[in-house]
Amino acid sequence: LADLPDGTSQIGKATNLAADMANQLLAAVATNPLLRIEGAVLDPSRLFFGPDHDKTRISVVNLSGLASEAAREDFVNRLQMALFGWIKTNPSPRGLLYVVDEAQTFLPSGRTPPSLGSGIKLVAQGRKYGLGMIVATQVPRGIHNQVVSNCTTQFFGRQSAPATIAAAQEIMAASGGAAPDIGRLGAGEFYFATEGSGRPAKLRTPLCLSHHPANPPTPEQVIARARRSAP
């Protein structure tokens, strides 16, 4: 494209247009690592299993290396398609879990990023093959309704914004429950509802089993930890 041969196209100013396209492609490759042909092909089984298959492996995928929202959505779409294809040919009798944090970004209502279609397929069909899905969000109304309708178990933690408080209360009211104190819940306190449980119930859960500092790790700490755990 950068050096379009004569006679290739009958479009006016084809040479200039081709050169512009070449520059745009070079810029896209420079800013989006997903467009570069390098690195090993992902084996989804490595996300769930280590050398000892009797031990549960927890894999955390950090998207900070992808500069744009479009690149992150593209990556999540590719990951979800890879997981769905893999679990169909490798069903798990003991069950596996795929967790999407900030799910309103990748499985949103109101728009259709690449990750939405594959996410809907995964949440609707993955459990048939032993792959469950957890979606986490601070915006209850921000997740696509086809995703929410497939989430039979729901936890509602403390909400701070009036809009999210109202949204959570509306969702629970549809199940016959009420949560007047959802804006004042403490650490580990949730309203819980699942299929056949009736109205949502308030419960307290233990904190996570590993150390949970007040602030998330810095990018440098994430890189250092990833290097220590690399095979």
C-alpha cells in the first residue's frame, strides 16, 4: 500500500489513499499488541491447570498493557471465543469458573462491542460443558439483559451512588425483596438471591483467603509478580 503499483486501482488519488491506509495500519500495529504476530498461541487449559491437575490454578489476566478500550474489548472477545471452543471439546466434570470484572465494559447494554456476542454465548452455553461464569460490576443496569437473565445467582454489595442504589433496589424488588440499607452495608455484607430461594436474603461472607491490601498493586508490582510466577 505504501508503494502502490501503477494501474492497480482506477480510484482517483488511489496512490495517496493507499499511502494513508498504510500509515494507519502501521499506527494500529504500533499501538495494539494484538495485531503483532509474536508470542505463543494461547492454550486455554493453562489458565485452569498447572503441573498438578489436583490443585486449582487461579489465573489473572491484566489488561493494562492494551492501550485502548477497543483493544481490550478485542482481546476479551478472542479469549471468550477460545474458552468456548476449548470447553466444548474438553468438558469439565468438576466445574471451572471464568470471572469478568468491570463487566459493564465488556458485556454492556446499549452498545455492541466485539466481546458482547461471545460473552452472551459463553454465559448461556458454557455451563453445559462445566464452565461457569461470574460477572462483577458496580453498575447493575450497565450489563446486557441477556447476560443478567442467565445469572441465576446474584450478590448485591454496598452501593454509593443514588442511581446504582435505585437500580439494585429495583432488581431486588422484582424478586419480592427490599434493601433499604444497601448504601450502608459493611465489608463482606451482601444481599443474596439464587434460583428457587425466594426473596433476597442478607448475609455476611468471610473475607478472601489471601492477603487483600487496601490498595491494588502498582503496574510495576504486577509485572514483578508475573515474572516470579512464569514457568
